Amino acid sequence: MRMLLAGLLTLGLTESVVSDDPGPDLALIAGVGPRGQGSVEARQARDRLSRRGPEILPSLLLAMDAPDPVVANWYRTIYEDIVARELASQSPAWPLEFLKEYIRDTRRKGRPRRLVLGLLERLQPDFTAQWLPERLEDPEFRYDAVALTLATGERALRENKEVEARNAFRKAFDAARDSAQVTSAAAKLKSLGEPADPVKHLGLITHWWLTGPFDAPQKTGFATVFEPEKAVDLQARYQGQSGEIGWRLHQETSPLGQLDLNAILGTTREAAGYAWTEINVAQEQSAQLRCGADDNCSVWLNGEKVFAREQWLNGTRFDRFTAPVRLNAGRNTLLVKVCQGPQHKDPEVPNNWSLQLRICDEQGRGVSFQPVSP
């Protein structure tokens, strides 16, 4: 209960918001153990709480930050019961001040914040349209806010308000972290004569040295250690799948930095290839490495393996995998192995061989770096 009251005080509210302390019943639900231990008492507590009025919503919503999704779901059902009953009431008594403070608090979990936003929209039908555009830096509502800002830009274009459109698209581009929204905003800006670089904005690696294919029968490529894993020598020659191979420099030009290794190294199957790059960053920092590959990939940062996932015939999807990393100030090296599996059982399914990798902060904004030519 102390944590609930502390949360209320953090939001600038007083203990008087909560009457007839719901804390003990909330604690009974939170205490449900493995194999349903305590579930009978929790069910009774849930039923008691669901008969309460909206005065317990502050405590209930703070409790919905519970790390256990099962417990959070129990709380959600109580919330829905109370809200449904109060919406039908002739004299509703909503804690509006708390609800508005709650959805502004980015420390709270996203799902209950969205529940509250839906409620506020019902209570004040213009609330979302007025509130959401200002949430461009809110991790939970960023996508929605960017979408509204893009729509504002489109509307301004239709009305021949070019300056207003340009400003809206610039705001959308700077705030966007979703790849489709980034490229959409960039395209609009470029059509208006404004520079916008999705590759830099998202931290995509597009400058690579590549070698392969190495022979990897069946699905052996993931576990097999080929020469580039032992030491990277860009002047070296290797025995490849069909003869001697070496490293080649490649600058990817696709909008989101996705490499088609079949086109670059040659169409093949049951093989492995390697990508190598060096980048400079201004200062030591924590970051995220986000990647996707078909069929799978392993990644070494500064000689340390930071990611590996053995999955086959899975396709390359933007930001499919994420790994926390620590970048050095100055030079950093990246080595990536990308495996190519056997032909799909359906001969009509293309045997893609691809890689996409970027370095960003935890919100998805690209880390600033400069590629280095070895």
C-alpha cells in the first residue's frame, strides 16, 4: 500500500483520493502464487473491488503496473467493471485530475494508459485530438502522435500551405522511430526540397565489406567456424563454395539498408557469408543493435559475440532482433555471419539471403557514427 500511496503523491495527489483503503484486497490479488495458490481469496477480493466506485481507480491503475501479466489482467477486469457501471450512472464521479495525470506519466505501463485514454475520449470526445499531437516523444503514444502529425502535413499540402506542411513533416520525421513513418516523412520532405536521411536517422549500417559464399551443407553454417571468425583480413583469399573468394566493398543504397546477398555474392543455398564494417562514434555509450537476416545471423562487436539466433526460413523483418551493446569511443568493428539454408520445400518460395542491421538508442533513434575505410 505504501507504494500505491507513493505513486499517488508522485502524481501530485493526496491520500484523500483513496477512501476505504482498497490496498488489502489489491494485495490479495497480487499475492496469487504458482499453481493457483491464493486464487480463492484473490477471486473474492476481485469481486469486492469490482463492486466499488470510481474512487478506487487511482489505486487500481497504479496497481496495474504489476510486472505479472496475470495479476495485471485481474486488475483490468475490475477496472472494466467499474468503468462500465459508472458510464451508465446518472451521476458519475470520475477522478478526472488523476486520469489526466496518469496518462501523462511515461513511467506507467502502456496498456492501462491506453485504457484511460479511451475512457477520457468517451468523457471528452475532443480529448484525444487535442492531447495526442503533443506526445511525439512519448514511447507509448509516439506512433499515434506521428501519424496525426503526418496527417496534419497532408492536410496542409492539400490546402497549399507549404510552410505549414514542411513544419509538420519535419516534426514527424524527427520524432518517428517506425521505419514506414520515417521513410514516409522523408519522402514528403524531399518533395518539398527539404533534406531528410532515413539511413542516418535510424542508424542503419550500409557500408560493408562482404565475403562468401562458404559451403555449409544442410544447416551446418550456423555452428561452423569459418576463417573470417578466426581473424578478419580484408586481403585474404578463401576457399569458397565454388572456388576462391575474397572480400569486396559494398555500399548499400536501398532505402532501409537491406542487403540482398544473392545479388551481391551470387545466388546460392546451403552456405554462409560474412559482412564486416568499422565505424567511429564520438563517445563511449550504451546502445542497441537491431538486426534481421534470412536465414539467420551471428554478430560480433569489437571481437565479442553479442548476438546469435539459429532460425531458418524466417525472413528479414525490420528490428526483428535486439541486443544491448556498449560502443567504444572512437573505432568499433562489426562482423556478421549470415547463413543461407536449403531450398524451401515449396519451389515457388524464393530462397532469400539478406541482412539488415542498425545501431540505435533504446527508443530507436539512430546512433551518430561515421563509417571507416580500413
